[in-house]
Amino acid sequence: MSGLLDKAKASKTDADEVTSPKEVAITPEKVNPSSKDTLVAAVASPTQNPELARNLNIAGWAGILLGGILALQGGSMGLLVVSAVLVVGIGLLVQSERLAEGDLNMVKLGISIFLAVIVAAGPYAALVLIPSDSSLALTEIQVNEDSDELTFYVRGSFSSATATITLAGESVWSDTLSLTNDRAKFKAPLTAFFDGNAQNYQLASMKSYMIEVTSSDDQTTSAEITPELMNREVLDSGARISEVLKTQTSGSSSETTVDGVIVESIMGLFSPDERTQDNGEHTMTNLKLIPIASDYTMQLRVKYQGSTEYSSPIISVDGLDATWTSTVGGSKSGKTNGWLGLPGTATDALNTEYLQRDSFYQGSGCYTFEIVVTNEYYSGMTNSDSSATGIIVSENSWDLNFDGNSNQRTMEVC
């Protein structure tokens, strides 16, 4: 019996050991501060300043652009300019990128640096680094209206150049200049070589003015002067008139009379088929005009039965600007690229000058409004006895009857 009891106790003890798990103490593992598994706090990026970054970016590009322009002078100075601009400009761009992004965006920065090199070094390379056998350039051909000169630049890597202007294959002007910073500016007075317009009123070629350049190292180049620049002589003009009415009231009655006429003129190049029309009109319009930018004078003369009844103040034209001294309004001005109001002896409510009837009207009849243009360029142009005269007179005639009623005042061509 005792044996059975001992066996039962042993069996119970074994069951308790299986069903009752032991408590295991877990000791945390020490962490080595120098271990690779240590968590490292992110390092804060540099302080960002978008506004300052934008200003630096603008300053960098502005400097590079200015350097590119200055580099056009070529020579050693041009190279120094390019080098300085690239260093300063790229430095500003780099600092701008740092302030804007915190970290450098190498792709964006690389593109910016590439563009900076192109902008700053491109003009210098075009003028200096090209092969010597193609370095002669003739540029910037234009007319200076203030000095009445044709100006142009010769550029290249040589010491001097001779420029010649030819007309119909013959030399009409020549000059030799030394180059400074790989360029020289030539100035040819128009009076020294101009001999008539390059085009007619249809813009068809009449004369070809050429510039021929030979460098000290025997390079040559040539170019035609833009024909429009060589249209300097006014060959056509016209006039038109319109009545100025005045109404006087006496009691309950009123009377309207003609107080004078507004006179306008148009000058330049246009078809000889343009002519005066009834009612004081003219077939010419602004759109048909080829304006002439030049130096000349113009005057209005009103004639009746062969006698000059009125002569206006002289109008001086410089380029397209006309100026004169009015007898009623002091200094006046206008443009000659269309119809131009001429000087008068009175002004209307709109301050427009007009020719009062008392200053020229001698009764009903045929009146001629002459436009006298005096061109001022080549020898003999202002001498009426010369075959090269530049005096152009247009006659514009109408029948005037200022005392007639409105049906009688038709101002028909006469």
C-alpha cells in the first residue's frame, strides 16, 4: 500500500514541474555609446533666407550679363572682364543656392554655371577667339542725324583698316583708322559722298552705296548701305486747305463768313500721279508717303495772278522733326512723316494756326499755294542755276470765293 502512495506522490510532483513554468529574469543589454547602432540626431541645415537668396541670384546674373556686354570690346581687357565676371557671378549664384535650398543642388548649380559661361564668354569668343582669316567684321551701319554723318564699326584682330564708300564703282569717300580694343568707329559726313536717293517712291533701287573695308593684314569685306538710309532728298510735296469759318451774332440774327484757311503740307517721296482735288483736297495720304529723314527747309508761298501775297516763316527740318517760329505762337514743331500743319497768321479755338483772309485774299479767283523745299546735301543743291539743284516746288491751285455762299465756295481745282 505504501508503495502505491509513494508512486502517486512522485507522479504529482512531475505534473507540477511540467505545468508551472519557471520565471526567467531578463537583463537589458548594455549599449556601447560608440556603437554603429547608436541613433544620431539629424544635423540642422544652414539657416535659409529666400529673400537674400533671390537678391544674390539677381545680382549674379546681372553682373554676368553686364560682363558679356563689356566683353564685346575684345582684346586683353575683354578677357579680364570675362574672368572677373565669371568668378564674382558664379560665387553669387553658389551662395544664392546655399541660402535658398540649404544644401547645394549640384544639377541646378551646374546648369547655372554653364549658362553663365555662355553669357559672359560668348561675345568675347565671337569677337576674339574666331580664326584670324575671318575676324574682319563691318557692323552697326547707321546715320547720326545730329551730326549728319554715316557711322559704322570695323572689328577684328589687326592694327588698322581702310574704309571706302563707293557709288557706281567709283570711290566717293575714304579714311584709314587704327583699331583700339579690336575696333574702330568710322564717321563719313553725308555732304562728302551723298549724290542722290538710293530708291524711288516705289522703293525700287536707283543708286547703290557700298562700303568696302581692307584691313592691315589684307583681309577684305564689303556691305551695301541700307538703301532707306540713303534716301535723303525730298522730291515730292503737296498741299491741301480747309476753310475756317467765323460766326457773328447781332441781336437775333447771325452771319457766318470765311475768316481764312488752314494750310497743310506733305513732303517726301510719292507718285507724280498724286494731285489736288476740288474742295481744297489732295489725293495723297499718309499711307502712300515714303518719309525722308534729312536736313532741308520748307516754305509756303501764296500767289494770286503772278504776285506773291504771302510767304510763311522758314520751316527747318532735321531728320523727321520740323521746327519754326510762328508769328502768333512762338516756337512750333511737328513731324514730317505725314500731313503737317503750316504756319499761319492766327489761331482757332483749338490753337491750330491758320492763314487769315486779310493776309493774302484779294478777291475771288485762282490762288496757288506753293510748297518750296530746299534740300541741303551735295554741291549745287541750293543753287537754282545748278543742274544739281535741290529746290523742289509744288504748285497747288484752287478757285477761292470767300464772299460767296456755301454752294459757291467749292474751291475747285484751277
